[in-house]
Amino acid sequence: MSATGIESQNIVGYQTKSVRKYLSQQVCTFDQIGVAGGALDIQKLIPVDSEGGYVGDGAVNIQFKSNRGALQSSYAYYGEDEYDDDCPAGWYNEKTDELAVYSFNAGEAFQVSSSVACYFMYSGEVNMSETYVPFGQYLSMQGNIRPTAIDIQSVIPKDGTDESAEYIGDGAVTIQFASDRGALQTSYAYYGEDEYDDDCPAGWYNEKTDELAVYTFAAGEGFKISATKAGYLCFPEL
């Protein structure tokens, strides 16, 4: 494994992504090969410890929330016979008590609640093209869809996905980083030229320091979006 945790040949690779204890956000950094839209079957995403063994007994929980932060659905991972006798290993829907049937869309982010620190391994094809990832009004889970580090200033919130799309400014879109208990720690809001103040360039601004943000997303780093309107995060071509 390389120092960055990524190995690749051409546009195929894998990445081992750490999952912190308690709350965190995740996003798949690869498109699945031979699958329409690059969707990832949840059953192929296995939580493992530092030795590569699975982390079961429901210790790791994938969560989806509403745009107001309410828990809507959750999936917990169990090893063979852990959920109940004669039950196979896998993610289980905690509402229906059944083996989960779910696929993540390419670039879809989610929240993880875990009682232990662990790892997810992502693999597949690297998306090299300019990519628009949708976000909803109010709150949503998002992440750096690239398996490489990228400058926050290279990601632009837009109101569409074609050449006529315009940026969403005036601080309407905010990138948020939270602690492992969910408390807001840092936030960056996007403004167009001269919107933050006179003679200020377009970009993400640190809402604590009132300065143009200097931040680099780690590969696959998760975060939250708070937005007054729905839109898209435009990731530049690699």
C-alpha cells in the first residue's frame, strides 16, 4: 500500500479509508466496474479492523438522515450467525430486521455511527471527468469523491449541470465539519466575487476567521452541506 492508502493502475484502484469512533461521514471514491452508474452494493462494503478481520455484532452502523437531520434508515453489520441463528454475514436493515438490499449511487455520501474505530476498503474505477454531485436543500451528507486530495477552492456549488449553470453564492451553501459527537467545528461558505465584501474574490470563506479558506480535502473525506437551496457540487476534472 502506498503512503496515501491508494494503489492504482490506469484508472482502477483501491483505497483503505479510516472510520473514526462515534460519528463520521463517508463517500465511495470509486465507481464500480461493470455496474450501471457505478453503484456500490452495500453488502460489498465490509468494515474491518487493523488486522483485516470484519467488525461485527452491529458495532458499525450506516445511517441516512432527512434534510432536517432526522434518522430515516440505518444498516448495521453482523458476522455469520451474529444477527440470529442461521443468518449470513452482512448489513441488516434495523427497521425491517432483514438483510439490507441497497446500493449507493456513485458519489453518494452517508453517515457512520461506530462504537469502535475501523476501516472501509473502496475499490473500482477512478472517475477522472468533471463531475456534478447533487446536494439537497437544508442538510445533506457529502464528501470528496476523489481518491486524491483536492483544494476546497476547486469545488464549486452550482445550480445546474451544464455549461449554462451558475455558481450559488451569497453564502447560501456551507460546508461543515463536525466532531465525532456531531458538534459543529468548522464551516466554509461560498461567495461570488465582491459578495463577501468589496474587492473580495469568489471562493469559500472561513466563517470563523472571515478569510478566504485555505483547506485541502483528504481523499474521500466526508463532510456535511447546509444549503438554502438544492444544487450540485462541481468537482474539476483530474
